[in-house]
Amino acid sequence: ARYTHGFKGVLGSDFEYDKLRLTILKRIRFGPLGTGYLNLAGEYVFSNLPYPLLSLHLGNQTPIYAQITYNLMDYGEFISDKYASLQYQHHFEGFLLNRVPLLRKLKWRLVGTSNIILGGMTQRNKAIIAPINSEGVESLPVGFLTYGRPYIEVGYGVENIFKFFRVDFVHRLSYLEKEADKPDPRKFGVFFSFQFTL
């Protein structure tokens, strides 16, 4: 649990605010089915604040897979003043790929991922974000999650390639529509990462 209080006037701050964040990390063993890693988190902002001080959900616009981000979300694409998130990775270890003789020798391991975030923005905080006019169209510099409509991305990949290389294939399942003055959302991505495990 983490509680944050911002003091107005301290170190030049113009805002006094309160935030509460709860996080649960859990490793779950499934015997021969592998191991899961669960990250549950939630945050609530009690005050009216400009969007840089609210909950900015971490996007990723690089080809490098990052476990703590939403890999098909752009930088600054969504903010909230209250949210709950679930990030889950399941490492199947040798459960599936050991059944294929060639892959068994390579010792590749299958991994599945899911990232879900459910949140929203209160009208009081939306009201203090100034719209940007572009060619007569009003838009906002950031997007908001809609209450009751989660952002979801799921993925699958292979790890332990050459003992340290990993490839992930990720699909975005929600918020797929195009918005004015914003790039098309990425619906699919291939990501790479390196990991060393003992």
C-alpha cells in the first residue's frame, strides 16, 4: 500500500493532493502446467489535478517487450483518476514444447501474457483539461478509459531462445477505433526482449 500527499508550496508545487495505491504481487505454481506471475494494482486520486499528476498508464512504442507497460498502448494514450489493473504472465516451462522432439532439444519455453486495466476519469478532472483545436476539431491531448470498458491486450511468445532471447506476439482487443487527430491504434505487435534466469 502506498499513500501520497502533495504539499502546496513545497519545492514550488502548486497543488495539494492525496493518492492511494494498492499493489499485490503473487507467484502461483501450477505444478506441471508451469508458473504464473500476477500483478494486481489499483489507484485512487482524491483531488482535482491536471493530467500530468493523475494516473498515467505506461505505454510502449518501442520493439522491446516490457512487463510493466501496456505494450500496444502509445505513450500518454490513457490517463485515469481511478483504476484497477491486472497483469499476468504464465510460463509454461516445458509443458507444451517438450512434446515436440526438435523443440525439446532447443529447450524453448512458451509464455502467455495478459494486461487488463479498468478505470475512468471523473468529470471534475476532465473539466480542467483544456481541449486542443486542430482544423476546427476539438480534441484532448490525452485519452480516458471509459467506465465499464477495460483496455485489454493478450499475448503469447517463446522464451529461452539461445538461453536468453524472448519473442512476444501481442494483440490489442479493445479501444480499436480511430480517434480524430490521433494515430490509428496498434492492434498487433511483435516484441523482443532479453532475460537471464538461473
